[in-house]
Amino acid sequence: MHDDRTLVEARLKRVLDERVRPAVYPESVPLEVAVWHAPGEPVPVAEGLAAEPEPVRVGARWGAPWGTSWFRVTGTVPEAWAGRTVEAVLDLGFDENMPGFQCEGLVYRPDGTPVKGLNPRNQWVRIGAPAEGGEEVRLHIEAASNPVIMGYHPFRPTPLGDRDTAGSEPLYTLARMDLAVLDETVWQLVVDLEVLGELMAELPADSPRRWEILRAVERALDAVDLQDVNGTAERARSCLTTVLSAPAVPSAHRISAVGHAHIDSAWLWPLRETVRKVARTTANMTALLEDEPEFVFAMSQAQQWAWVKEHRPEVWARVKKAVADGRFVPAGGMWVESDTNMPGSEAMARQFVHGKRFFLDEFGIENDEAWLPDTFGFAAGLPQIIKAAGTKYLLTQKISWSRTNSFPHHTFRWEGVDGTRIFTHFPPVDTYNCSMMGSEIAHAVRNFKDKGVARHSLAPTGWGDGGGGTTREMVARAARLRNLEGSAAVTWETPSAFFAKAEAEYPEPPVWVGELYLELHRATLTSQAGTKQGNRRSEHLLREAELWAATAAVRTGFAYPYEELDRIWKTVLLHQFHDILPGSSIAWVHREARATYARIAAELDGVIDAAQRALAGEGTVPLVFNAAPHTRAGVPAGGARPASGEGRTTLDARPGGGHVLDNGLLRAEIDGNGLLVSVHDVEADRETIAPGRAGNLLQLHPDLPNMWDAWDVDEFYRNTVTDLTDADEVAAGADGASVRIVRSFGSSRAVQVLSLPPGERRLVVDTEVDWHETEKFLKLAFPLDLHAERYASETQFGHFFRPTHTNTSWEAAKFEACNHRFVHLQEPDWGVAVVNDSTYGHDVTRTVRADGDRGTTTTVRVSLLRAPRFPDPETDQGVHRFRHALVPGASIGDAVREGWRVNLPERRRTGAGEVAPLVTADRDAVVVTAVKLADDGSGDVVVRFHEAHGARARATLTTGFAATGIEVTDLLERPLADTEAPPLDGDRITVRLRPFELMTLRLKRN
């Protein structure tokens, strides 16, 4: 037989494109259209429906950037269409290649009942099959003219990312507003031919199955009369019955399809627009669930559910019914799909507390899975948090984006810093927007790395980001792939059903230990410094507010601000979403975030002030309130008393120029250019700075990644560096015990103050940068005279180690990494910590000196600022302030303590006398991260703590109140039935902790 395969395949494509798809709607009549453009921000639905619109025609331009237009469409079903399926086809000017990234709409009936969303791949509204013609049609469309920020030429700077700069020119052209007859037979034929054509293309060219499909398709094409597609579609379908009914082989891969619409809670649109995207999608999905009995849809992010409840109660009623039917499934159990690298310990815990509690309160449903398909890597502390929240599984997909190394598993157990293991799955379909294309299904089968020991994977299926979710076409494709020879077998299932099957078939999967590092998007650790500082500051203010409010409530009867703290926590958690905290959203998002953080700080400062006033009472005793988890200057952790201080710092001239700071513990030499040429640890008689090098060195790199500007920094940025060594001014500080350095570079200016606090073994570096560069990367370098093959980075509830060398491609790929409050490097008897108050990105490199002592120089560089121009062309322009400290002679315990110190400065006020802590621990290794009242309003005190040094610890907790009972709880403050509570002996509790073990205690009060 002659090989005519390519001929038939080309014929299939043309006939589908030019004849069969256009015949889906064989008859149509235009609708009458009128429009009202809402001034300013979106208006309530009732106002939009009541507005008086002006007539408009198809072909008219509409939609200023970020505007809202209310279209009213009216018409009459022709008499001749009686008994036929009629739909409204409503094209707002969509580009079908951009679902989720342009204009969208939500359709309402005149009474305000939502019908469904309109999106580029979902432009129809079912009218029905009227028994007789003449039915009047009247629909309203709330249309959002969201601009395309990342178009066909992505990453180009645009003013469209903020309403203040976007202009007012209309963006879209009204394309089609018709009533049309839907030929369901032709629609089914389209799906038949698409599924078979795509399957055929994925099979080997010499596969018998491929040729069977080819011949069946050829017969179907022969059966179609191209002049009468509608009249011959059924005949064509009959030619495909045999190949569509051939069952999958018993060993076929099994795919659990989960209806899905990954909606970024903010990204290339502001938060207010996400509220509407979620409403459109949930309206779409509840409508599809009514039409498709096998379909299952899962939605994560409790915040998004809460938005529907608050802003779209009519949609919420439909959602609640679908949840009760078990087909609209809460997923993930987190408040948002947050970044997991940068959120602090308590914040990461509260993501699960607030997320899971929402689903429990609203539906009585507890999630077993953490659902984070798009998060940019996963911190090593996360497994313990997942387990402590009562969750068992993790799903993500983003690791498949890694550029250097291919992750070796799709199903595995992930082990965190404390040894906790979580059953984890990466969908081998390599997308969280699967559309049931044959190429996607075949890729999942080929790509699955656990063949031979497992055969189940998951496919999140649907258009995200306002693309409308799963479509009826995807459901129809999945129906054909349920049991089809040559394909994986596809079944709609809930996430929990998938994980139960996957774990049952693969009870002993491989183990991956440590962070799940994404070899991409490393610059998200630095972009939008103001957002990151707002997050860090908010986390620590929340700690203080809970601590002092709880202490005041127990001591004085102070009214604990349950509702206020709950609201603020949820706001902070929302802003940890994986495109807000990482700095990868448009200017509008970050402008609002900075304002939100400022408002939160004012509110929390008010709570703290009121609680401390209640605790301090009236008096003139100078009190220092210490919110850190370690005693400071004689002030106990969580208490207040007069501080004890000793020692002094001297400032002298340095021979040859510059200054010398000395506090008896450290002696720091700053040369005439304001560089640290020596930091001498007096007690250890050890130099910190590497010979011939200088610390406190600002370094500037060009920074234009190949793509993903706000997200990425590519390794070649290191090829070019400018050391900022010239100083405008190096002088004694105003306090006479510090050194002030001023530098100018480019269009920017940096002012630094170096100081040695009396009696403390740390050199503080305060940096203020008035930043006006573009496409540049600013680092602060400390070259250390230290030989270390690894270093420690703080993460949630502990720390973990990364190598300082690049023996393998896995190590080399980690050229920019995340830490929380500290990094720590150590030789066996001496170490150095670099602590920070608001930065996350850093790098650590090592070289061996070629001459002199041939020792090792290990350089720690903290990342201060970037200047990408997409998606925010003005990223980080303006003034920024940072605090870092260099801590010579530091153990890991010192690093932990100093990290807390720099983030929780003491507060001073006068009062009647000292304030005793509610809870103290007698071991520095046991770090208390939260002291609060129980969320249920019982008045019980909740204390959360962990072992922070990486060793076993036995500690005594002492309560400063009469506790009547004790329970070990999960993060949601529920007792752990299988865990014995430590003994309560009067006011003493003895606990034993494994390395990095996290524990939550609920202390009962009468």
C-alpha cells in the first residue's frame, strides 16, 4: 500500500478548519446590543443592570484599560428554529490564544441571576430548545476590558499595568453578538475528529493502531458532503464508531483528570479583578457540573472561596450546592497558593490554619492535600508544617520548569528538615492548564518517570487565570479517552481519590531530602523590596501583637482582639500569594500592597501599644519590652523590665585613613573608602575578613535575563560586576560611635551607617539606597576568611544546609537562594553569621587564595535591589532601607538569636514595674514562635515552639499563670489523639524535642 499518511492528515486539518467547525452553528441572526460604560471602578451588579445603555454595533471599539462595560443583548428566536438547540454566541473581541489574559465577561439574566462566564475559549450561552419560535432573549454582560500585559512579544515594558498610567483608549472590538442554532451532531463530530487526529499523531508511524485510525478518519472524511456538512455529519460519525470503541490495553497509564482553573490571586491584574475572575469561573463550572454528570471540579485558595461568598452571594449558593453534591471540591487547604520560600514559620503555619478552617467551617470538609501547582520552589521546612496541619499529600507542577536538571521522580516522599515525609506528586502532563489535547496526554505517558512501579498520574484540566476553567470540549474529549486504545485511560476524579490510589499502588516510593529548589525564577527572592519588607515587618508585628495582647488578657483582662487579628492575618497571608510576595505582579498590585502593609503596621502598632500600656500600668519605671524568644540585656523573652547594659564603643582614627570601631569584643577597621578591611574577634583572636579583601562592599551587576524579567536572574549576570568603592563621604556618625558612608553611582545614592553596639558581638550595617537604576542588580558582599564546604540557611522552623561548592549541576544551579533571618558558616570551632531584617536572596561562593596563606575565601553576598522593567516598569524606584549584621564567632545558636534580634527590636516605655512572661523556655535551642489565645475564644493559651539548633533538646517551659491542663495539638489547635501531653508540674512543663521538631501546646485556664 502506498504511504498516503501525510496526505490524509493534511486533509483532516483543512476539512476541520474550513468546513466542519464552521458548520457547528449553521444558522444565526444578530442580536441587538447596547452598552453602558461604568465610570471608574466596577459597580455593584444591581447598578450595572439598572443603568441605561446606548445602542452599539458589532465592529465598535470598546473598553478602556481596566474598565467595565455593561452590555445588554436582546433578540427573538426565529419561528423556524422551534425544537432546535439555540445558543447566544457572544464574542467581545476575544483572542482565542489568550484565555485568561484579556477581556472577560459574566452573563446575567435580567433578575441578576448569573448564567456563566464569557472567555476566549468559552463564548456561548445556552438559550435552550424552545418548543416554538418567538421566544424573547434578554441578557446582560458585565465585561471587563483588562489589558493584555504579556502579549505576543512578552516582557516588554508597558504602562498598562496600573490604571494611573494605562490611558483611556479602547482596547477591544466587538466581534459577534448572535443567536445561533447549535448542531450538536456536528459539534460531536468535531470532537471525534480532533481526539482521533491528535491520538494518531502521537502513535508511532509504523503502529497498526495509527493506520487503523487513519483509515477510519479517511472514511469519515469521504462520508462528509462538504456542501452539506450538517446533513452528513451523522454518517461521518458512524465511520468512527469502531476505532472510538476499541478499549485501552490493560497496562495503559491511568490519568485522574481534575477540573481546574488555576487563578492567580493577583498577577497581571489587581486583586479586585481576581474577585471577578473567580466569580466568572465558578459560575462557569457550576453550570458545567449541571450539564456533565461525570465531571468533577476542584478549586483551591480559601481566600477565593471567601471572595465568592462575600461579593457574589448568588454564585455562592450554586457553589455550596455543588460542594454538597461532592463534585465541586475544596482543594489545598491553604488561604492562598502562597510562595513557600519566603513566608516565615508562623505565617506558613497560618496559611494552613486559616485555609483549612474556612473549609471546615463552611462545608465540614478537611483537605488531605496541599495544592500548589505554580509555586516557585518549596522550602525544606514545609513537610513538617503540612503534617502538623493534618494534611498528608502535596501536589505541584512547577518543578518541571527547572532549566538545568530534570527532577528524577513524579511520585515520591519528600523529607523535610525534621525528618517528616510527605507523599508528593508532580503531574507528568507538565501543565496545570491541561486541555485534554492528545499531545498532552501522550506527553504524560512518555514523561512519567515511575513506570513499572506505578501507573497513576493527575492532570489538572482547564483554562486558568480567568480563562473560565474546564470547557465542555475538554469534558467531551475526556469521555472519549476514558477507555481508548492507544491512549492513557482518563477518569474524572477528586484529588483525594487520586492520592488514595497513587499511594496504595506505590506504598514505598523514593525519597527526596531537603528543599525542592526551582532552577528558575530565582530573582523573585529580591524583586519588589517594598513588598518583601512589608511582609517581614507584618509577620513580626503580628507576633508582637499576639504575644502582648495575650499577656495583657491573662494579666489584666485586656480585650483580646480576635477579629482584628484574624482579619490582619488573612490580609498578610493573601499578600504571600506566589505572584505578590515574589514581586512578579504589575505595578498596581505592589502599589496597593505597600499601602496595605502601612495600614497593617499602624493597626498592629495600635494593638501592641494598647496591650503594653495595660501591662505596664502607671509609673515612671523605664521598661524594655522584649518580644524576641531569647533573653536580651537581662529582659526575659516575652517580658518587660529595666534593661541592664554594660560596655561602651569607641571610635578612633585609623592609621592611613578611615576609622576604627571597638567595643572590646570586636574591633572593626573601616578604610577611607568606607570598606570593612578588618573585623577582629578579640576573644578568639580571629580575623573575619579575608586577607586583601574588603567587606561591606556594594556590587552592581547588569541584569537583563533572557525572559521573565521580574522573575529571573540568569547566571551570566555574574560575568560583569562593578565594585562600588568610591565614597562621597566617610565620617564619624552623629552619635560619635558609628561611621557614616555616602556613595553615588549611576543615578542612585547609598548611605550606610556601620556600628558596634556596646557589649554585643555584632557589626550592624544600616543601608539606605535611593535607587534609580534600571536592569541592574545590587549586592552587598562580605568576603570571609573561612573554610566551609556548606552553610546553613534559616527556613521555617529550622535551618538546612547548602554546599558552597559546585561539584554537580544540581549545586551549580543554586547560584541564588533563599534564607530567612540568617545564613551561617562555620569551621569546627568558629563561625560567622550574616543576619538581615528584610532580605531573602543571597549567594555564597568560595575561592582558594593563590598566594599568601593559600587559605579559603568564602563570600556571602546579600541581594538588595533589582530593577526589572516588566511587568512593573518602575520596579523599586525610590528609597529603601535595610539592616544587616555581621556576627563573627557565631555558633548556629548565635545566628538564630541574632536573627530574631534584628527583626524584633525592643520597645521602651515607662510603667509601674516589670511584666513577667506568660511562658519561658530554659534552653535557647527551644524557640517560642507564637504565644496567643486560642482561636475558639475559650481563653486558653496556645504556645508554639520548635527546636532551632538541629539537635535533640530537653527543656523546661515555665508558665506565668495558673494552667489547669495541657494538650498537644495540631496547628488548628485540635488535640492530637495519639500524642501524650508532657507532664504539667505546677508551673513547669518538661518537653523533649527531636532536631527541629515543632510542637504546639494548648494550656487550659479556668
